[in-house]
Amino acid sequence: MKHDFVADGPVRMCVICRRRFPKAALTRHVLTPQGNLSIDPEKARPGRGWYLCSDPVCALKFAKYRPGARRAAAVMRKTRIALAVAAQPLAEKDSRDTDGDSLDKGGKHA
């Protein structure tokens, strides 16, 4: 992959356009305890960071960006399915509790 810079140190990727830049050229954002994204000016706060380039188009898209939204939606979907399955009424009689099991013919089993 061709880059417009010479990497003199760490390289990070813009979360929106997926282009690679020197870490110093990007803005790092982290989640606050309230779940909001905030700028990490020192680029040293603990936790997962999202890097954003200086392109105005990326800034507009990043304003709508919600980290983890796809994963949260998948977890919610799986939870709804599990709850729906758990809420289904059980059959009055389980099919294994029938008289005259198909394997039980009165003879010896191998």
C-alpha cells in the first residue's frame, strides 16, 4: 500500500476513511464514563481510542459515529431471540415420554 508520508514513529488509521497516518497527525477520541466520545489531547488516556484524520468529510461522519453500535445491536438481537424462545410454552407431554418407545420391543438390546 502506498502512503504519502514516511513513517517516523507510530502509524494509526482513521476510523472513518481507513487511511493510515502518523499518530501525531490524528486526533484521538476515547469514551467517557458516561459513554460519550471526547478528545484525548495527550493521546494517552487509558482504554480504547478512535483516531480521526483532519479531513472535514471524516469529521462530519464521525459526528454520527457510535463505537460498538453494531456489536450492541447484535447482542440485543440475540437477547430478544433467547427471550422469545424461553417464553414459548412447553409442550404438555414430551415426545420421549410416550408409551411403547420405538426401541423397546420387549426383546434384548445389543
